[in-house]
Amino acid sequence: ENHKSVDVVIIGAGAAGLQCASDLLLSHDDSSKSGDDSIEKPSFMILEARDRVGGRILTATETAQELTKNSRVSFPRDLGAAWVHGTGLPTGDEEDQNPIMRLLEKTTPEGQSVEDFHLSPAFSGNGWTRPDTILHKADRIALFRNGKRIQNDSQDTIDAIKRHYRIQNKIAEHSNHLFEIGEGMQTVITSVAQVRSMVSATVSTEDDDSSSLTDDLVPFYAFMSENWNGLPENDIQVNFVTLPEKPME
């Protein structure tokens, strides 16, 4: 029943809400520093339904049984906002930069780069196009299916990687062909998903004894690649795709 009057009501204490509150405070501070005392400090209220701030950004601490030792280990697990898309290359326009990168810049020691101090990218570009490096050889990720861990050196995994690269190469060849005959972005709208569906059917018939695990892994690689891009392949238009890197031995 007690009503409080404020200038601004911010709905949600997620990244956008907190940034909005920060901007309100900073805008007043900037005005005061410039000598303009006529602008009053805005009052605001943040309404959040949860009992925490952060919105979709949440890091939880979990425990798990070690595979080789009879003990449990604790580890942080991102339950949301695990990927920061678009690091924001210098373009001369600060508005083009990812706001998370701007926040990281403020906490980076002078003389050091944001990438070296905060970010340690394992790969440049979409690492999920090379699952043998980011998934099956980096020793960073344990992949399970039906409660059983998938072995990186199993024949099913090797077959899945080989099929994945055959599909990737055929997509690149088809895309380059469209570009060469002038039917890339100019005249024909063809999505990566359309091309993948077409070439996957052909490649799958080339495998005589493919297992169900192999059949599951190959589309999983494509799904993870979509997540990295931040767009479904139905929304990515084929125009010119370079041949992917060769798989590791």
C-alpha cells in the first residue's frame, strides 16, 4: 500500500537492467563533472522477480565424481550466457562494440589487452567446425550419450569426424560453385541448411556400416556450430564458403 515515486522504473535486474541503472548514475556524474548542477540525480527502482541479480547470467558451483580418482571435485558451471558473441573489433564506432567488451576494458590493467587478460580463446573462428580439435582432442569437454562417456578414440567417433569433414567440404564446394556461376547472394537465396540437407543425404549413403552414435554425433557438430554463429543455418545464406581446415591426424 505504500507507494514510492521514482523517475524511472527498470524491469529486471539482468544485464540490460543493470546497465540501464549504471548509465543513469554515470550520466548524472558526467553532468556534475562538467559543472552543470542544474540536472538532478535521477531516482530509479529496479524490479526483479528472482531473489538474485544477473538475469540469464548465472554461474553455479557443482560437484562431480572424478573419472580416475575416488573423490569429488567442485567446478563452476555457467547455466546461462556461456557464450559472448561478437567481441567487437575496432570499427571507429563504439556503438558497434559488444557492451560486455566495454565492461572488460574498464577492468583491464593499463598496457594489457582485453583478449590476453580476460579471454583465452582456444581457437579463432568457429571452432565447432573442427570438432576433433575443440571437442575430441582438447581434453576440456566430456561428452556423454545415454549416461555413457563417448571415447574420443572410438571408431564411431572417428567415423563421425570423417563424415563431418566430407559434409563440410561438399558444402564449401557447392557454395563456391554458386559463387563462380554468379548465383551466390546476387540472385539465388540458398541457406546453409538446404545445402547441408542435400549433401548429408549423399554422404550418409557412402558409409556402409555407420553406427547410431555416428549418426547422432554428425548433426550434433552442426548444432554446436549454429550455437557459435548465433543463427540457425536456415537463416544463413550461402554465398562464398572457403574450404575448411583438414582434420588433425
